[in-house]
Amino acid sequence: MRRTFEEPASSLAAQILATVSILFVIVSMVVLCASTLPDWRAAENRSVEEHSRIIEAICIGWFTAECIVRFIISKNKSLCSVITSSSSDLLDMAGVSLLNS
């Protein structure tokens, strides 16, 4: 399972997991950027805002779950080493911190 998370080229499951993680990062960034547009904020239909909050919550849930799984399966339980083990992890953490601000 460790290889699935750490080496995207190791198997089909690892490639799918890496692709899904990247898609969550992209969706999170798009929603974050779109929410700053004047037309987005001025929309009379509040369902757009509600949907964006749901999408943000799902993305944060994915990032958190991925971080927890990486911590559980890591050999070195130092949280710092787990979070900074790859550049995609740093992007995940940046996305979470931006969405929470």
C-alpha cells in the first residue's frame, strides 16, 4: 500500500490514486479562484455558493484522508516527513490551508 501512495508509476491503482489527487487539487483551486470573481459573489442564486462550499468540504475531506493514510502507512511517523515527502503533498497542504482561510 505504501508504494501505491509514494510511487504513482508502480501500478494502475497508484496511477488512478495520483490522478484523483491531482484532480482534487485542480478542482479546489478552480473553486477558490472562481469564488473571488465579482459575478460569483454577486449571484442572486445562493445555491451556487452552497454548492461551492460542498465542493470545498469534499476536497478538504480528501486532502485530510490522504494525509492521515500517508501518516498511518509511513515508516517514519514524524508528521513533518510525511507531509513533505513529495511535492504533491505540499500542494495538498497548501490547498487545505487556502480553503480554510
